[in-house]
Amino acid sequence: MNNFRALALCAAALAVTACDDDHGDDHDHGGETLADEACEHTTEGPYRDVTATVDAADGPVASFEHTGVRIALVDVMGGKGGFVTFESAEAADFTFFLSANVPLTLQDATGAPVAIEDTADVDACAEVAVQYTAELEVGTYRLSFGPTEATTVTLVAEAAGEAHDHE
């Protein structure tokens, strides 16, 4: 009987742990939201540095999970901006958090525009200014920044439901 009780307790503990790791679409896991996640990676890293390009087809890869991608913007008509490439490994709503209020547009691999479903200011921290949300399929996308006066912008991209605790 004691073995059965121990097995039952162990199974209950595993169930609680499994529920704790659930990355559903409620955007709030243990109190951490996607915006909290973006703040953490914008301020604490890890970081990847890339330089945007003027040519959309040559944009560097900027799709690094749970990473602040520091993008050096280049001269474009009307100020600073440029292109980077984003690889979506899953079909999901993605939120692109930016450290500065820089205009962002998306294109699919053929150059067709991708609709931004939502744009909002971020008030979770001072280091993240704005978020853009778009529904993406699996594939390659081009992110276009600017024109802006900013010379750099940090990007953190999160799929819906990916917020998690960093312990």
C-alpha cells in the first residue's frame, strides 16, 4: 500500500510540473507575459548583432529564439531603416517587440505584404517601446524597419504562448 501511495504522490507531482510547463495561448505563465519576456531579453540578452540591408533579398537572419537582436539600421530614403529576414518555424501569431518606436512592415518570401494585426505601446518596461503582432505561416519573412531617426533597434520576436519563467 505504501508503494501505491508513493506512486500516486509521484504521479501528482509530475502532473503539476507538466501543467506548470504548459505554454498555451493565454500569454501569462507564472505572471510572466510576452512583454515581460521581451523586456528581459532586451535588457539582459542573450544578444545577437546584425546589420540591416537596403536590399530586401539580402537581409541577415534575425530569428533567434529568446534573444535580443540588436539591429544596426542603414541609410534609406527618409532616414534610417533596412531589412532583416525572419524564419517562422511554426504557424502562429508572432509579436515583434522593438526597443524604439520604429515603423515595421512585413513581407512574405514572394514580397507580398503581410498584415500587421495589432500595434501597441509597451508599458512593461522602459526598454521596449512598441509591439507589432502578425499571423505567420511556416516560412521566410522580410521585416522592414523605418524610416526613422534611430540608428539601432533591438528586436525580440515571440510566438503566442511562448512566455516562460527563467529560473
